[in-house]
Amino acid sequence: MNRPVLLRPTSFLLSLAFIGFVSLGLPDAVIGVAWPSVRETFGLRQGAVGLVLVASGIGYLLSSVFAGRLMHTLGIGLVLAASTGLVAVAMSGFAFSTMWGAFVVCAWVHGLGSGAIDSGLNGYAANHMSARYLIWMHACYCFGALIGPVLMSTVLASGRHYSLGYSIVAGTMLAMSIVFLITHQSWGEVSSTAKKIPLSVGAGSALRYSAVWLQMAIFFLYTGLEVTFSQWAFTVLTESREVSPGTAGLAVGVYWGSLGTGRVVFGLIADRVGIDRLLRYCLLVAGSGALLFSLRLPVEAAFLGLSLAGFGLAPVFPCLMSRTPRRLGTGLSAHAIGFQVGAAMIGAAVVPGTLGIMAGRGGVEAVPIGTVFLFGILLLLHERLVRLPDVTADPKWCVFSVA
């Protein structure tokens, strides 16, 4: 089993990785703002947005699962160039589609491109960056996710068609694709040691390792919880606790602000504190926030609960990514990172969706109560993962017994 060889990227590639994550977040949140106009254009019902999200999710899952093989075959630079180009094509399709079916196909293409970008940049960063830079890279995603909706809302507020907003995003992604293509050899040079390491572990064989499954489960729950707070906090506050829409919207903004701020702050201390210890403390903080939000206290307590939840969740995704090559070794992590991104994508849909079903049967307060229960499971899974020996140290102990 090979341990990763950490080579610090040049300042240019480091900056490009940060910009790449801004561009990854840029198109992801646009559909929420554009949807009313899209729905009116095609004469659709409100629920039709689910088809867009499902198509995008399927594409995302497919590309993330096979990202390890693609990067080993083509190199990360070409994978990033091609996948960013796919997102540019999808954004152009969103802008100029005249048929609803074509719009849905573009959502699938968007998912294909985004999944490969996410896996590719996370894989590169996990092998070549410290936890500090990886956390800050994910903070850049939050910045991109903020820019996208602001851009589209500005376009719509000016009386322009949503196609202009999508065209601007498409142009930005095309420019990024060209930059990745021009610099693809530079990415390869930084990763030259990885090229000398054979991809001896197949994607199927990687799933024999209990550490791989544990990390997939943690990514599934983490992302599901992150999205649940974003999607359900407004509904819980307005429909169950009689909070005004303006105040509830501010509470959701505070949650996202805490998430982004936390990633900046924890980037400064992650390497000093230690990743496993930092994650333990942060999950306890986030779980405490979830518990506070579930107690139906005055709205000030809800604000504090959401702040603690966002702040505590902030470093989990990037820190686990940073730990993956060191925990699993280079051969396994090439596949495992793609599996983790795929598991996160599934969790983002399944966890809030399942809690939504519970809310339909038992009322919306079932959602915050459910998050407390899931945080308990997440803490237990992480403690189990921390106690599991690194695959690089004891590979036989970490493999599931196979008949």
C-alpha cells in the first residue's frame, strides 16, 4: 500500500484550484433563483424541478464514481478541462433550450461535469495540499454558491431573460475550461509521483475495505445534514414557530455565513490541532447546535443553534478529504474520493427527503428532532473511523472478510 507523496503546488496552481471551486459553486445554486422563470417558460408545475435535480444527481454520481479511473488514465488537468467544458455546455443548454426534455438532458450533463470537477479537485487537493488549504478551497465553494444566485437575481430584476444569467455562467466555465486545458501539463508535473504509482486497486476491490465504507457513510450523513438545515430551517421557523419570513430568511443566511466563516477560521488552526481531534470537537459543537434548534425556544435560540450547526459542520467535508490519502493510501484514495463525493451527493437528496416524509406524517418539527438523532449516528461513525487503523499501517485488519 502506497502512502501519498505530498508535493506543495505552485502558487499559480493553488490559486487555480481555489478559483476552480468558486466556479464549481457558481452554477450549483442558480436553479433555485431561475426556476420560477424556467417553470413559466415551459408551462410546468412546481414539482417539476425535482426532475432537474434527479437528472443532475444521476450524472454527478456516475462521474464521481469513475473519476479515479479517469484521472489515472487522462491526468487531472485534462479531466478538469473536459468536465468544466461539460458544465459550460450544460449552462448554454439551459440558456437556449426550447424543449423541456432538452433542459433535463442539460441537467444530466451538468451533473456529469460537476461530479468530475468535485472529485478531481478534491483528489488533487487531498494529495498535494495541507488541511488548511483544503478547507479554504471549500470556503471558495461557498463564495461561488453566493455569487451565482446574486448574478441570476440581478439579471431577472433588470427585466432580462434567465438565458442571460446562464450565458454569463457558461462563459465563465468555458474560460475555466480553457485555462485548465492550457495548464494541464503543469498539473501533471505536480502529480508526477502519482503517475509512477500503479493503480493496483480496482474500484470494486476498494469497496472491500471497511474504512472506505465508513467514510462513505460519514460523507452521506454529513452532506445530508448540511443540506437539511439549508432546506428546512425556513419552513420550520415560518410554519411551526410563527417566525416572519424575513427573519427566517435571515436565519438561513446566518447558517450559511457561519459555515463559510468556519471554513476560513478552521483553516488557520486545523494543522495545529490535528484533523481527527478537530472533527470530534466540531461535530460536538454542530450536534449541540442541532439540539438547541430542536427545542422550540425563542427565535434568538434558533439563530444561535443554526450558527453553531453551521460553524461546527464547516471543516468536516474538507478535513475528511484531507485525511483520506493518509488513511487509505494513494491506490485506494484514488477511488475512495470519488465514492465519497458520490455518497455525499446521494445523502444530499436522501436525508432531507426522508426527513421531509417524516415531516409530512408527524409535522415539520420532526425535521430538527431527526437531525439530532442523525448527529448521534454521525459522531459514533466518526469515532469508529478514528479507532480503525490506517489501511497503510495494517491493510489486512481493515478488509472485510470475503468468502
